[in-house]
Amino acid sequence: MTKRILIAIPLLVASMAFGQSEQKAIGKMFADQTAAANRGDVVAYMATVDPASASYKQTKDAMTQIFKTYKLKFTAENFSIVSVKGTTAQIKTTMVTTKISGPEFRNNRLKMTTTLIKKGGKWLMTASKISGVEYLD
């Protein structure tokens, strides 16, 4: 009985460490995406999106247009990891977007659930579902 417990402890510790490193990697992907959006860097932004995603081209086109038209500030108010199962994860975020410059724009708070997939050792956004939009002005 004692040998089984001693063997299980390192496996449990390794599993917890793996989970923490995955959470850290997911948090870094989200932070990198937010930083790229704040710089208006479509290449860096799209590096956080799965190229095989059904909405990849649409996202690239939309972000290119947004970055050409506006200078926006993106602020994460909330970020939580809902689940990590193998190479799939789900996160919930609340993002506040405010206009710095550009034509008319409605500042907003967006609540979203995003599905991520791990490919080539990187976590990438593959799909998002908006659960709420609050206009701030």
C-alpha cells in the first residue's frame, strides 16, 4: 500500500505541473493576442489564430480593416480558463474596447467564450462565441 501511494504522488505532482504550464501557455497566447491588437499588428494577431479555423480569412480581413481604420485600446477585464482537455481548451473573457482615434466607434465591453486548440506546441484560437455586448457611450 505504501509503495502505491509513493508512486502516485510523483504522478500527481507531474500532472499538476503540466496543467499549470498549459494554463500559463494559454494565458500567454491571450496576452500576446491582446498586445498585438493594441499595436494594430495583424500579422502578430493572426499568429494566435488557427489557420485551419473556418473563420480564419474572415477574421484576418476584419482585423486588417479595423487596424487600418482605428487606433483602439483593448483591455482585458476578465480572463478565465474554463477547461483544458488534451489539445482543446476553452476560455472566457471580458474585453473592453475603447477608441483612441478614427471615425465614429462605440466603445464596448464584450463577453466571449473562445475555444482553443493546441497545434505544434502552441495554443491557437479556433472559434469564439459572443455572449454579451455592453455599449459604454
